[in-house]
Amino acid sequence: MSTKNGRLDVVAVEIRDVLGAKEFRLEPGQINVLEGRNGTGKSTALAALQAALGGGSLAKLARVDPAGAETEPEVVLVIEGQGNETYRVERTGEKVRVRARVGDTAAFEDVGKPQGWLSSLFDGSGSNPVRFLTAPDKERALLLLEALPLKFDRSALLAEMEIAPAEIRPVPAGLHPLEEISLIRQSVFDTRTGVNRDQKSAASSADQLRRNLPAVIPTANGTEVEAATARVTELSASFARDEQRAESALAQALTEARSEHDQAEARIRAEHKEAVRTKRAAHDALAAELRAAVERQIAEEVAAIEAQVEALREETNGKLESVATVLGAAQDEANRDRAAADRGLASLHEQLAQAKETLAVLRERAEGGAKARALAEQANEFDAQVDRLSAESERLTKALVALDAHRRRLAENLPIPGLSIEDRVIRVNGIEFGQLNTAQRVGIAVQVSCLRAQGQRLPVVFVDGAEALDREHFEALVSALKANGVQAFVGRVADHDLTVQVA
């Protein structure tokens, strides 16, 4: 058996013992509107049709018999294509059977893997706008993205943005173009945010550095510092030499004076001792010669000798005092010489202190100038960084403008005006899907189902709850379903028994 690849349509529906319907028959056209009060079978028919095509058990849809008898729900569909292509779908309870017409005959044969065959024809997940309306935001966005086939050349977009692929974060494979564009935009936007933050920080740093700079930055004075350093070194060496020379001269003068004093004192004491010894020897000799004869003369001579000795002692003491005077004079002269040397050293020390002060000022000025120039250079570097970051921010802004323009051009081909999807959140003209009014949400849900159905061999759409639309929007819905070429089954609550309008 072979099957063709043309479009298929449901041409006959039989429902037995499903929910509130004991038996229901319908020969559907393109647009089939089921209207009636709640409980008249409208939703039953739609649920049975969806279960028959989309899979799953009918057991939970079994009709409750008033007499308490067990019932087995059953749905039979006849699906036709071009020529003699005809299929019969029979679903009862847990089972499904699909048979295909054999050629031009009246015979039918079973289709293998019937539910898989049905799934290849019919988009069960997207055929019901109600599912789109009630789905969580992330799932709803996926349903919409799957229904929006777009041609997208990522390399062309990056070239248009003048952005290298390495400049954006890795984008997972298999994403919808709108999602991929959103991720690319977020990556570039985050990069620009970081660049702007760095630019602001660099500008603030440059401003803070300039606040700490002197009004006039000292010029470099390395020659003056070198000259002052040499002058201090020279004066320090001269001061040390003169101080050492003065100390040596004083020590030498004192040494020489003490040496002369000691020598003179030793000589005088030796002469005194020798004179005393001579006089006493003469006395002893004379006394020995005269003692015996003239004791009185001895005494007189002794007195005379003692007088002479006393005179000699006074003479010796005079000489010692003279030597001491000479020593004092020498010491005074040495002290005067040292005082003169000290005055010279004081002058030299004052010059050295002034030279050191001058050197300190020059060094401080040199260090201040070097620091100020370093701060100025650093501030200039921050300014250059600000310029670079500003240019980079402008480049990224132009890239975002180019991306937004590219996205707008893609959006022009979308069936829903003003549509955008960012982070799996659907917006229409900037308004989140959940904040749209009921008519707008239902209209978008139907559009999405139509878009999904258009790619299927059995493009069937189910719309339950259409009573939420006013007359104008309902007519717009029917027109949209017709324009999209899908086969639609629409359920709508009305204040009358169940009716079926086929168009």
C-alpha cells in the first residue's frame, strides 16, 4: 500500500457514548462552528475529535449511562485526500485502528503503527488554541516559536552589526531565530553595560587624580639637585677635615706643653736635688772639719746653710711657678686656637646646614614634580581609556541599532504585528501576553494554531471557548481560519440547543 503526500481533510465524524453524547454525526466542511448551551455536546464533540487524532485513551471520556450500564466510547473519522485517497480512523477505549483504501477499490487495509501515522499528519500539541492560552509562559513561547519559521543568517547579522563571533557569548544550537537574536542582543547589551561602567570608572579616576594635582606642576630640576648634593658632600668633607685638624692641633699643643713642663720640672727638681746634695755635702765636710773646734761656728754655719737652702727652695719654687705659668700660657694659647677653629667650624657648619636645607627643598620639589607628573600621566592614560571605551560603547550601540533594525525586518514577515519574544516571554507591542485582553489572546492563540497546522498534511485546528470573542472578533476569527486554509472545529456557548454551522 502506498500513500500520497497531498492535503487531507476530515469528511465524516461519528461519535458514540462520549461524555454527554450517546450518538453524534457530522459531515464537516472547512469551518465548523458548534454552538449551544453548556452540556449540549459541543465540548464533547471537540474533545472526542482531538482524542481520536491526537492519541490517548477514550476511556476517561466514556458516557455515563442513566441506567448504569457500561459504555465504550467510540469515535470514527473518515479522512480524504486527493483522488481516491481515503482513510478510516476508528478509536475505541484504549485502541486505535487506521485503515486505508486500496487503490480505486472499495476495500480497505490496515495501516501499520496507526498512532505514529496519525501523529505524522496532525499536530496534536498545537492544534488546540486553548492549550496555547493555558500553557505556562515558557511552553507557550515554545509553541509560538515552533510556529514561526524564519530564515536567519547569523553570520550575515554579525557582519551587519560589525561584531566578531568571539565578542558574543556562545549561543546554544537549535534555537529559534528570535531566541538566538535575543541572546545575541543580550550579550552585546551586557558587554556595552560593562564598557559604560568601566568608562564611568575611568572618568571618575581621572577627575580624582586631577583634583590632587598642584595648580602648577614643578618642572624637572635634576641638575640643581645634583649640584646641591655635590655642594653638601664637599662641605661635609671640608667640615670633617677641619674639625679633625683642629682636634689634632689642640692635642699636639697640649702634648708639647705638658712635655716641656714635665722636662723643665724634672730638670729643676734634679738641679735642686743636686744643689741640696752639694750644699749638704759641703756642710757635712765643713762640719766635720770645724765640729771639733768650733761648735758655735757650726751652728751659725748650719743656720746660714739652712737659710741658703730655704732661699734655694724659694728659687726652685719660683722656677716651678714660672714653668707652670708657661704651661698655662701654652694651654691658653691652644684653647684660643681651638676657639678660633670652633668659630671656623661653626661657620662651616652653618653653611653645611643651609646647603642641606637647600638640598632637601630641591629634593622635595623634585619628588613632588615627579609625583605630580606621574599623576598627570596616569590621568591622561585614564582619559585615553575613556576615549577608547567611549568609542567601544558607540560601536556596540551601533551594533545594537543594526540588530534591532534586522529584527524589525524579520518581524515584518511575522503574521502577528508587533510580536517579540525575549527570555521566553511573549510580548505584542511591548505588552506581555498575559496582560492582553481576552479577544487579543484568543486571536493570537488561533493564529499560532493555524501557523502550526499549515505545515501538516491534516491541518486541523480546534477552538473551544470562542464565546469570549464579541461578534466582530468572532467574524475576524472565522475569516482568519478560512484565510489560513485550515480545517477548523469551533466551539461556542450560545443560548440555544446544539447547532452546527458548516462553511
